[in-house]
Amino acid sequence: MPLYAFRCPNGTEFESSFAMAEVPDAAPCPDCNAPARRQMSSARLSIANSAEFKLIDATKRSAHEPQLVSGRTGASKKATRYTGNPLHQKLPRP
Ligand SMILES: [Zn+2]
């Protein structure tokens, strides 16, 4: 749930978490119990350093910045023969 900032008439600022559909315009202050008005701010939808956020970032990054690999995985070192024609043996090799 997103965090919302509140400020009471006596100056105490605090944050409280509400569902987006149920966020009130005022919440009781934890110090003086006076109705504290909600501050204009962007709702903090997620913690930017969380594991979920890192996974989402890495997934998006891999679409245009693939990580380097040292070699093929799961493949044997032996070259696979694709043809049995002996004339193909004379073709230049990469
Ligand atoms: Zn207060």
C-alpha cells in the first residue's frame, strides 16, 4: 500500500499507509490526536531498492543490454558435422 504524508496543526509530520481508494483527507496525529491534513505528495508506491525492483530493472535492461557470457552452455566441445560431402571439407573455416 502506498505511503501518504500527513501534517498536524501543531507541526508534527508523519506518514501512514492507506489503500489508494480509501485514503482520507485527514488522519489523527499520533502525538496530539488532532486531525492532521494529508500533504500534497506523490504516493510512494514501492521501495526503489527492493529485490522486486532490482529484478524488474535487470529484466528491462537485458532487453537491450544482454550480459556477456564466456561460452556456450550445455554444448560439447566436439564440432558437429553438418554434412557428409567430402568437398565441403575444402571450404574455408571460420
Ligand atoms: Zn500533532
